[in-house]
Amino acid sequence: MSDNKYNPQEIENKYYKTWEDRGYFEIDGNKEIQEDGKNFAIMMPPPNVTGRLHIGHALTFTLQDIITRYKRMDGFKTLWQPGTDHAGIATQNVVEKQLLAEGTTKEEIGREAFLERAWKWKEESAGIMTTQLRKMGVSPAWKRERFTMDDGLQKSVKEAFVHLYNQGLIVRGNYMVNWCTHDGALSDIEVEYEDHDGKFYHIKYPFADGSGFVEVATTRPETYFGDTAVMVHPEDERYKDLIGKKVKLPLLDREVAIIADDHVDMEFGTGVVKVTPAHDQNDYEVGKRHDLEFITVFDEKGILNEYAGEFQGLERLESRNVIVKRLEEEGFIIKVEDHKHQVGHCYRCKNVVEPYISKQWFVRKEVAAESIKKTNDGEAKFFPPHWINSYNSWMGDLRDWCISRQLWWGHQIPVFYCDDCDHEFASQEDAPGACPKCASKNITQDPDVLDTWFSSALWPFSTLGWGNGDSEMDKLFKSDDLKEFYPNALLITGFDILFFWVARMMMMGENFMGELPFKDIYLHALVRDEHGQKMSKSKGNVIDPLDMVNKYSADILRFTLAISAAQGRDIRMSEEKLELNRNFTNKLYNATKFLQMNVDTFPDLGGFCMDTPLGKYMVSRLNVATKEVRAQLDEYKFNDAATTLYRFIWNEFCDWGIELSKADKSSIVELGAIFKEAMKLLHPFMPFITEHLYHELSGTSLEDSDSIMIKKYPFKTKQRKEEETFGIIMDAIVSIRRAKVLVDMANQKIEKAFVKVDNVSDEDKEMMLPFIAKLAKVETVEFTDAKIENGVSDISDKCETFIPTDSIDLTPIINKLTKQAEKLDKEIGKLNGMLNNERFVANAPEDVLAKNRQALAEAEDKKAKVTEQLQSLQ
């Protein structure tokens, strides 16, 4: 080899550019090896245009790239669809912070200028993200890269919205929603619940007739201004006589009635609860059942309004202590208790979320019905399979999906309102000329935008041209893209977006295409630190994948992620694991160096005939590995496939194949051809070093020849009889090495050794001898049918070996073993003495007795082995 050490930084950028420039990543990039009727499509979960590639991205894209490269080499017409997501809330937050740092706000610069800033940020961030993905060595069809707000996908979104709107499956109305006072309406799954150490406030609600009070316990005293009832359970004997009476709200003159409802838990708190229909999800349902008034006590920013009386103008959370203090001063607080409960937070800005009544747009839950049925009929398969239970659990409680967001960045809702006749209509036109009902030109578009997940729910088919109209991007697509690549063969993503994204793609895909969008769905777990902790900046345990690429290599990071990716189990990531796999990379490089020390270049394995026994054996072992890797990749068992490759290349090829070749130099050419085939097998996992070593062994370079990535993926041929023969050879070598240890000659060459083995032909024995002699370091090896009396022996799985001791001075060894036996006798005697002492046994702790019994058993076992060795030597 030309270099003394493999330097990934020198070749990764160069190789990647060549791959991309030659179009290998595109759907026709492997045209020479494509087979008719074999199509494979996988969609990149579009990363948000808000930041850098993190370790979760690295895992997702590594697994996707492995399966894509495998399918591409296996003759499939392959599409890995890349792209990025506009990420409404997250991107708007980033741009708003930038404006604040400049001393201005989005309101000051206006919507149009703000959107210009957001587009500018998108271009910058998306460029960073795709550059990082290239550093990871991933191979999507970059010429087809999409963005969820590009011209074509905007048309797709409008078509989907208008279609569902006209079917009555998208509706608008006043509903109770999850409300973030910073980001606006959120869907149910955009709320993250966390345990919170709060307070339970016990408050007096005086009877209107002045006859006393009821004690009401609440965690939210700042919302009591919106109470329109007090509620008890109808069967609660303590309060039956109070039902129908009225109480006064503290500090206010307003009276509310005491009502009865089964919703109340008699065992919780005082059994008397306040009913605030406009600010609690459960109370909202109670309010509808009892026809109560709905009073909203703060605005969209969380500022208390006129219903809060003297507290008007305070922010809802900041007002709590002020309100409680005032209630205490007026004697309305009975007691305050510590109380742990769950509080919902915005998944983006972590603000406390409020149940809030607001006019919003919703996709009706009926849209999902057919996708749920087809999923449970087996038309989509989950890996690991238990995720079907989680899917069903969530879908079983599905509610209408709130899709409107109070943002500026995103797909503006394509609904228009006539200012003259109040007609509402949806349109795919950017600016409809007139109201379709009265022809007025005074029309206004809804100012809200769609939930980010609405557009990304269309991703499996909108990116294939569905609904793109006559956009510029549409011109890249052929009319049969949807036919060839929908449904997608596979989805790989993190389990944490099963409901955000996966379930919604399934409902939209089935609704618009009549089929579920994926045949297989692989959900991987989280990447944690080496102690199993979730990575976070605050903990200081974040592993930046790009730092690891620069420090180790893209190949090492990819292989480490893959070999750790057991289905359904979180990955514990550490630099120690990366170091171990750097050793694997070094092993590959050193194997190539050894082969080229003997032969400069090697043929490809295809059509090459194995003549030597070692070559036949190693190609048989390659076939076993190939069969296993293919089966494991087909079942998405990435860690098993990586382990199989590691075992074959390191343990079988390097540790045995290369070592055995030192006894038969004529096998080197064949081993080189086998190693080149192994590089093809490994290529999807470690694309750069396999490309490099394949060309080194071929005597070519990537610049003047085709890439390994469009060579045919290895396939299994038959196993050979040499499997059994070389199994005996390796067994005999290990057995003789163990016997040599008994005579203290482990690393020395000995004169003679005998091997006893059954059912082996004289021809095979003759072939075995040089391999056993060379690797066991024996001058002469003979096969025998008899037991050697004057010698040491070792029995293994396939044979028995003997080393004659006539010419070996055994005195030092016998003396050493004798001393060991004497020392063990003393230890055994001491332990027996203690354990046979009744007083000691009666008073000693049980753990001490257990340790002594274990120590005695171990000492007796050692003594038996030493005695056996002495007897064999004497």
C-alpha cells in the first residue's frame, strides 16, 4: 500500500464529491445493475431548518443509508428522498430571537419583512444541515431535494386542504385547545407533561345566604374568576343537602350554584371542586353537560382581563401569589398544602400550556379511520412489532386534530372570507379574484398558518409530484414516480414522532392515495450517553456527531451506531465504543497491507475459482456471513448484521484466514479476492474505507474506475466440505497451544505433537499438517490412533492432542505445581477448620459463611486441576 496509515479526512470529501458528481445517489445511478420490477423508496424524515445535526439525526440517517446502499447494490431502482422541514413554531422562535437581539420585533417590521427574514434563515440553516449530512456519507437523491414550503409542495398542501374542506373533514369552530401564550394553539401531542411540585390551595366559598361556606381545593387559584359553578358528587352524603344552593366567589359579588356530577372524585381533596369551563378540559365537558356560562379570564397572551377585577393586567402565572396573598388577607385561605401534579408544557418553548377556548381549524378524526383498519389488517408492519400496541392505544383515543397555528411562518390557511356577504370558502388560488357567492372583491385570507405536521403528513407522496401542479420542481419528475415509489418500501425514524408524524402520514396517505404510505415501519430508540442518561446541554453529556466524524471518521461513527442499534433498545454511546471500532478500521487496513505484501493486486471473486483448501474454506465462511447479513438487513436487524460482519472479518478472516495463509502462500490471491468481496458486504456500513481498500486491492482508483457502491451486493453460494476440515485444524491448533501451557512452553517452539482424530481421510490429514505445525509452533505434527503415555494431553471438541515429555525437563514445572498444591492444601485446611467449628458457624454472619464456602469450593477445584496436571507429568 502507498500509505503507512489510513487517513479518512484525506479521502472522505474527495470520494463523496465523486459519488455525487457521477450521480450514483440518483434513481438511475445504478442503472447497469438494476433488475426489472425491483423498486425501493424510503423518505428522509425532513430535519427542521433550525439547527445542527444531532446524534439522533445521525442514527436515523445512518440506518437509512445502510439500507439504501444495500438495496442499490442489490439491483433495486432506489429512491431515497431528501428534504427539510420549515418547522413553523421552531423557526419562527429562532427568527424572533434574532430580531429581539437586534432591538426589534416581528410586529414592528411587519409580516412581509418577517417572512423575508425567515426565508433567509431557512437558506442558511438548510445549507448547514445538508453539508453536515454529506459529512456523514449519506447517499440520498440530492437532485430531488425538497422543502416543505417549496413551490410544488405549497400546491400539494392547498390541494389536500381544499379537498378535505370540501368533504367536511376540515372544520372551524370554537373548541377548547391547548394554548401556549407564546406560540398559540397546539395539538394534543405537542404538549409535554412533567411532574411539578405545586400547591393545593383550600379556599372558602361563602354561601350566598351568609350561613357558612364550602371548602374548595384547587391548584389554579388564578382561574377562579371564571368559575360558573361549584360541583360535588351526587352520592356524596356530606354535600347532598347543598346541591342547588348558591355560593359567592371570594373577593367578587358574583354568585354561582352548587351542582352535582359523577365526574367528581369524592376521595380527592375536599370532594368539592370549582368548575371553570373556559380553562379546564374536564370542566369544559361539564359546562356543556350543565349548560354553564363559559367565562374566559385572560387573553391570548395570558394577561388577566376585566373578570379578574383588581387583578386585571397581571400575567396569569405571575398573578398567582398576588391573588393568594389577597385571599389570605381577607380570610378566604383555609390552608395551603404541597402537591405534586402534572403540568403541560409547550414542546417547543417549554411555556406552561393552558386549556383555552379559541376558534381554530380542525381535521376531523374520521380521516384516520381507514388507515387504522388497514394497519391492523397487516398492510403495514412495525419493527419492533410491539409499536402496533402504542399506535392503537393512541389512535383509539384520537380526537380532532387542531391544525391552525397563530404564526406567520408556514403555509397560510387557504380559506377566504368575504367582507360583504360573510361567505367562507377554500381555494387553491393564491389570490382569488372575487367571492364565488356575491362576486365581491373585498375578500380576506385567514391569517393563521397550518400546523407543520399537516404538510409533512403529505411527504411520502407530495414529494413524488402529487398535487405539485405545474411547479418548477414538478418538471423533474416523471409521471410514473408515484406508480414506482408509492407506497414507500420502508420508513425509518425515531419512535418519539410515531404520533406527530408517522400516524398522520398513514391517515393522509390512505386518504389521498388509497393505500398506506409504507409497507414497513422501523422505529428506533434513543441515543443516550454511556450511563444511560438522556443527552442534554445542561448535563454536558452531548455527543456531537460532526465532532466524532472529525475525530474518528464517518465510517467509525456509522458502524458504532449500527452495531449498537438493537431493535427496541436505547443506544448507550461513548467514545470508548468509537475507539473500539477504530481498532476495527485499523484491522481492515492492516489486512490489506498484509495481502499486498505478498501480491500487488487481486481479482474480483465473481467467476474466480478457488483452488486451495484455505481459499475454499474462507469463501465458504464468506457465504455463511453473506447469508446471515442479507437475512438480518431484510429484517432491519442492523446490529446483528454489523456483528456478523465484525465476527467474519476480524475473527474468521483476519485471526484465522490470514494466519493460516502463512502456512500456504498460494492461497493469498484467493484470500484477496474474498476480502474484496467482504468489502462489498461491509460497504453500506462503512462506505469510505471499503471504497478505498477495494481499489487498493484492485490496483485501481476511484478516479479511473467505477465505485464499489454500484457493484453487485454479494450473494450466498453453497457451503463446502472444507468447513469440517478447517474446523479440525483450528481445534487442533488451540488444543496444542493449551497443552503447551501445561509444560510452560506456551510461546516456544516444540519438537513434536500428536493429534488424535476420527473419520478423517489420509489426504485431508496430509493437508492439515502444515497449518497445524505452523500456527501451533511445532517442528513435527503426527496423527495417531493411540494415547501417548509419556506426555501431556488436551481434549477439545473435535480432537485430542498430546505433547511427549521425554525430551523436556519437567523438574521446574513439577516443583512449581507441587508448591501450588501445598499452598492450596493449607488454604483448604484453614477454611475447613473454620467451617467445621460449631461456634464460628453459629456466630458468623451468613454472608461471611457464604464467602468462606465459596472460597473453599474454588480452592478444592484448583487443587483438583493442579493434581491432575501433576499426575499427567509424573
